[in-house]
Amino acid sequence: MLERVVAVATLVLVVAFALAVDGFATIGNLRVILSNSASLAILSCGMAVVVVSRGLDLSLIAQMVAGATVFGILISNGVAAPWALLVAVAAMVAVGLLNAWLIAYVEIPAMLATLASSMFMVGLLRFAILRGEFLLLLPKSDPTVAFLAGNILPGVPVSVALMAATLAACWFLLNRMSAGQVIYAMGDNFQAARLAGLPVRTTLIVVYVFGALTALVAGLVMASASGVVDFRTVTNGTLLFDVILVVVLGGIPLRGGRGGVRNIIVGVALIAVMRNGMTLMNFTTQTQDMLKGLVLLTAIVTDNYLNPRDAETDTVGDL
Amino acid sequence: MFYGIGSRLGMVAAAALLGACTLMGTGTATQADERLAGKKVIFVPISMGISLTEGWARRMREHAEIGGYSFDVRDAAFNTGVMSELLAKAISDKPDVLVVHNPTVQLLARQIRQAESEGIKVLQINLQSNQPSAAFVGASWERIGREIAEDIVKECGEGSGKSGKVAIIPGQLTAADSVIMNDAAFKVFEEHKEIQVVSNQASDWEPEKARQITATVLQQHPDLCAVFGHWDVHTMGAGNAVKDAGKADDVLVYSTGGGDDVACKAIEDGVQDRIWSYDADGQGRDAGTMIDLLLQGAAAADGSMLIAQSPLKIIKAGDSYDASLCWKM
């Protein structure tokens, strides 16, 4: 299982960094690792649920930026934070519904539907609302922004608490709700699930609305931490690939039907530990990208060696 | 519209220069108009939608309206692949002057050479390529890098009682400004062994990456003395990391930028401390003037690049803080 290989690789890296890198094995650094990986973990929850249902949401980062923009525009125009949050949630539910409608009812492949909705959202927000601007500043003087960027308990940042809450919600959806059972069934064999009379269409609505809401939470966490909503995250950034990487690396196959919260945690842990250790060692950004690629490749090759493909596991649509 | 004394002086100087150039030629303003009218200028920026390029385009457009020549913007929207294509298309449109904003020193070098060889005058704005062309309008990155480094030495070096630890956050390792500023800064730091650069990692111009790097470095070096971000936009993230760590009073956050009101806001909010502004509004005017001159046939006597170096404004937090140093779109 890729998940185990990655978990072992993460442990090896933790031990190596702890021995070799000054300042790695400290409580302060653990806090930085957790808060720096919060938005990635939150987004990965949304993506994981979509992927388990045998979908793919390429609009996740656009949704993240869209949600943060709606919230940011409203609070900077003096709307009270709870109302701003309510409107942002409503907007994200609408986006999730749109994606789900395109996929479940119009029956457009998930990849194309979400790619189109991503372009539509970025275009609409940049030109109709930000008037061509790429950046929206969120002032730390705003109490909601300050709250999201601060600590909920001494030593526990709000972003980390939100990450834990999202992981818990993801676990609850996949393991304790009937929708979760349908999601696994759809991922396993969509046609069979449909023919068996399972409510595949309404479940897709749950899946994509859940994805949109995780994107909103991630957007709020990221924007309030850095003080900026940055549209280049969608147009130029590599965050979408990082999210897909976390999901695949954690051991959730892109053909769906398998995986859970544990896989997300394993995937995020490897990326977060690598990024942190290499930043502490003052590696250049390019070197970091190269080494990240190398470790991923090694993990996948090792997995292929330990778990060779056979007729049963080599399914169409798998990576 | 309100202009600071600096801009007013700039305008007078530019007007005088333009006037002098016209007078030195065959004579009147009408003749200058005839030389400008109907000409074609294309601007290919890294991206519109940021105050820097919007500010430049606004001023260049004003000049185009007065001169009666066309001014066209081709927006690459932060996509370097698209940018090369747009530039190729712009060259095939055969403008009289091409204004180019180089994302890296190498990327557009060949195309700039090609344009010049086809008789198109290329004005490089603020970020220079390895390839020289007709003209350059922009900041001296060497000077900014050196001045900021010297200020860091003063604040963090010998006798300051501080650790001397500095984190540098460039935009991209191959971007002209990052390359030149880092060279200049390291030259200064080498003469001051007490200064220790603990981190030098590019943010890809993204605030969130700069924030994550700064948060990580800060906990490894809690006695960090200064952060030198190469652009005020991504340094917003770094400044917020410093502020969230409760170290706003201990760590000085330096950056550079076009100096619009967002820069002043960052200083007022205590997110950044010192910004070397190259005044994008003034640069837009300089670029407009340079285009006018190029269209009238201006060239250096020895065929080298015409250069208009941007004056710098240093926006500092503290008692000397002056909000009028920033311009508004």
C-alpha cells in the first residue's frame, strides 16, 4: 500500500531532520508545521471526498479564492462578519450546487465541468468585483481576520483547530452518514450503484457542496494568515497539484472507492514535513521542488515494487 | 487630482525636457505632434491588475492621447508562456515602439533582439533583460539592494545590540530585480561579517509562500533582526507572519515596490516597516515621455541604451512617516 510506504518515508524524514536540522524537533516548529499545512489539509479533505466518489474537482482552488474574496469584499465594505460569513457560505453552496448539477444532471465529466466553473469564477470575480485587480488585502485590524489568524487556545492556532474540525467532518461524512456509504459505492462501481437504486445524483450534490465548503474554510484560513487574497494562487500556483498529490500520495486511488481521513493525514504529513525541513535548511525553492518530486517518485516506485500490479488491482482509470 | 511636490517637480522637469528636445529639433510643438500622430505603441506587461502596471499604463495612455498615437496593452496575466506569444504577435504587428516588462533576465532576450533588428524600438520598463535595447525606464535595483543592505547593517550590525540575522525573500531567483538586489545586498553583507543571512528562499511572488517561509524561519531564529522582501506585495505575507508571532517590534520588515497607497497602508498597519518605493506613477510619466522622445527619433549618440533612472522614495514607519509619499490610482 502506498499509504504505508509514505508513512514510513515521513517517519524516516522526521528522524533525519530531527538529527540533522537545528530547530526542527521543537514544539514551536511542530506548531508552525501544523499551521502551515492547515489550508492544504482542509482542501485535501474536500478533494479526497470528491476523488473517493470517482470525481475530480479542478475548481477547488478557484472556489477557495472565490469564497475568501466574497468574505473579504463584504467585511472591507463594513458588513458585519457573521453576515459576511453567511453570504460566503451561501455563495459556496451555490458554486457546489452548480458543479454538482453540471456533473450529475447535465452529465458532463467532472474534470471538464469543474475546469469550466473554475475559469468562470475567476473571470467573474476578477473583472466584475475586483475590477481587474489580482489582489485583495484583508486588514489585520478587522476582528474576524485577527481571530482567524490568532490562537483559539494558548498555543493552538485557529487554523489548526479548523483543520481538525474539517478532518472530523470528513471522517463523519465518509464513515457515519449514509451518504458516505453511497460515495464509496459510487467510487467502486458507479453504474452498479446507480442500477441498485442508490441516490447517486443527490449524493453528488453532497460531495461537491462539501468540497466547496472546505474550499471556503481553507480560503479564510489562508487569506487571514497572509493578509491577502491572491488570485495568482489559481492562475499560476501549484496548490491544485499539491492537493491532488496529497490525495494520491496518501493512497486514495484516482479511480475512487477507497481511502479516508487517515490517507489525507499521511499525504499532508509527508508534504508538510518535507517543506518545513527544507525551508529550515535554507534550500532554494527550485531545489525544494526538485527534491519533492524525487521523494514522490521514490515512494511510487517503491510501492510498485512492494505491491506489483496484477489483474485485480490494475483497474482502468487508475494511475 | 493631488500631486506631491516630487511629482510636480518631475512634471516640470519632464515638460522642460520634452520642450527642449522639440526646440532642439526643427522647432514647434505642432511639428512634434505631426511626428507622433498615427504612430503605434504596444505595451506587454507581466500582468495588468496590479497597481504597478495599471499606474504605468494610465500615464503612458495620457501621453498617447496628447500625442495622438495609439497605445495598446497586451496582458500576459502572469503567464510567461502567454507572454512570449503575445510579444511575438506584437512584433508581427510592427509597432513603432514596444514597451516590455521582463519577468526574467533571459526569457524575452531573443525577442527583444528580433524586434530591434526589425526596426522596432524597444523600451524596457523597470525590469531589464540581458539584451540591451533602445531605452530603459526604471529603478536602479543595484542601488535599492545596496541601500537596503546598508540600512540593515546599521540597524542589525555591529553596535546595534541585535543578532545580525537576516532573512531574504526574493521573488524568483532569475528575475532581474531579485538577481541584482541580491548581488548588491550580499556585497554589502560580505564586508560586515556580523550580518548572517539565515534564509534566502524565493516566494514566487506569492504572499502565502512568503508567510510560510517567514513563520518557519522565525521559530528557528527567534532573534531574527530583519526580513528583506524583494516586493511589497509578497512581503505582506512575511510581515503578517512577523506580526502574528508577536515580533513586530523586534523584526524590521523591508521591501521595495511601486509605492501606491497599499504600501502606506502596510506601514500604517505595522505589517511592513520600510519600503523603498520607485514611484510607479512617476515611472509611468517617465515612460510616457521616453516613448514620445523615441517616436521623435531620440537615440543615444553612441547607439547605447537611453536610460531614465527612477528617483526613490523611502517610506518609513515611525516619526518620519509621511503618507504623501504614496500615490493613489
